[in-house]
Amino acid sequence: MDKTSKIYIAGHRGLAGGAILRALQEQGYSNLVTRTHAELDLEDAAATQHFFEQEHPEVVFLAAAKVGGIHANNTYPVDFLMSNLLIEANIFRAAHASKVDRLIFLGSSCIYPRDCPQPIKEEYLLTGVLEATNRPYALAKIAGIEMCWSYNRQYGTKWLAAMPTNLYGPGDNYDLNNSHVLPALIRKMHDAKQDGLKEVVLWGSGTPKREFLYVDDLAKALVFLASLDAARYNALTHPSLCPLINVGSGEDLSIRALAETIAEVVGYTGEFVQDTSKPDGTMRKIMDVSKVRNLGWTPTIDLRTGIQKAYDSYLCSQA
């Protein structure tokens, strides 16, 4: 991948896709292709095929997906399964027909078993039971990994599946019913500060630990992977190996510590009340990121700095 390669970013208006677009622009890539959902419905096989036949991208970042929190996943399991399967199948088929050189498929850490050892290694895929609350979404993403590997084995493609940890940053979803824990806490702390509330209720005991990665760090990691020299990239996508690589910070903290950090950034000075009637979920979830670190990538934005950037972005969105 060089600065003039034609690069298609699928899902460029989403959290991850928007960050990928920013990273490519900042690094001087000039031949970038995007389409909004109104311009191209990736669930439409014929439309997707026509787009690839017209544009012939050399590199594809597949960040387009139907995403949501626990409530949305529980309420619309068919939508999360079918939409993501269709998007993946249509893009993979069209990319193969158009002879796309490199493709980076973006998954999610929820692909791994609910109770697997920590830190989570790539080889733990399909070794245990999935978390029930987002199983349809996870299965769709697992199918995407298998599609990458199957195309690599059958057709000699060089496609890679990257699994990020919990992401946050500009473009995140702050809806309290559908967002993930970090943006939800930013919104909750901000609202509590604005309303002068003396306490904020946190779900569970506050002791479960989670890992977070600022989305622009993820984007830089994906661009780094897509631009690896042929020898290292081909080793990652060799047909004999599952083309899966974790991308994370390699650090975690408790939900309580996360809430305290967010409160400090937001300026909320009230108390926290732990609602222990609510479930804790998995007690720890952190990725083993030794594979990507050994290739030479490391994140650059620490959690507190990232939370400040995310909060600044949230404030701008509310202005």
C-alpha cells in the first residue's frame, strides 16, 4: 500500500471507519474512496458488486457493521446477525471478483469465549461458549474471520481480520440505552454535573476490569498493518494460519476506577453508589496484543488523555 493506492473505507461514518479515514488523510494517502449508506447499501449484493466493478479499489478497510449495546443486541438479534452477514458476504465476494490486493476486516473482542483465560490470545477463538447477550453479532463477526481465512485458502487472497478491544473516541454513541460503558459513563457524569446531582449510580460491584483503546490508535494500527512489507504481511495471511490479530492497549482497569477517571475529566464531584443488584458480567477482559506489538505497533494515547479528547468531542457535538 502506497500513498496513491486506491483505498476504500467501508463504514467511514462510524466510530472506527471515521478514525481510519482520518488516519489515512493525516498520513498523506490521497486516493480514498467512501460511500454513505444512502449512496451504497452494502446489504444489496448487486449494488456492492457494481460499486467494486466501477471503482476497483486496491485496498479495503471493512469497518461497516450494524453495532449496538446489550439492549439493542437483545432486542434485535436477527438484525445484528443478518445485516452483518450480508455486508461481509457482499464485500468479500465483490472484493475477490475485483482482485482486491489487501483487505482488513474489523471484528470485535466479543468473538472470544465468555470465560476464556486472560489475557485473550488469538488462538482462543472457538474454544468455549460465547456471551449470550451479543451472540448473534459475535457469530456474524466470527463468520467474517472464517470468510477471510477461507478466501485465503481457496483463492490465495491476502486478507486479514483485526480484533479491537473496547473502542471510544470521536463519533462514539452516547445514548444511555444503546452505548457502551465508557461513553455511557461520560454522558452520565456530564448530565449529573449539569443537573447538580449528589450521586451517580453505577451498575454492579465496580470491580470487573476492562481494556479500552482510543479509536485513533486503532486506526493507526490498521493502517500500519495494511502497509506492512510483503514478507510480514504475507506471513500474517498465510493460508495455513487463521488471519486473526488482536489490537488493544494491553492495559485494563476496574469499572470503578474508570468511573473515577471520567468524573475527574468531566468535573463531577459527587458520590458513586454501586447497585449490586445489577450484574457484573465477566470479571476481566483484556486482549493479548503481543502479536501486533512484536510487529512494531504500540498505542500512543493514554486512557486519561483519550477520555479528555472524547469528552471534548462530546461537548462539541452538543454545542
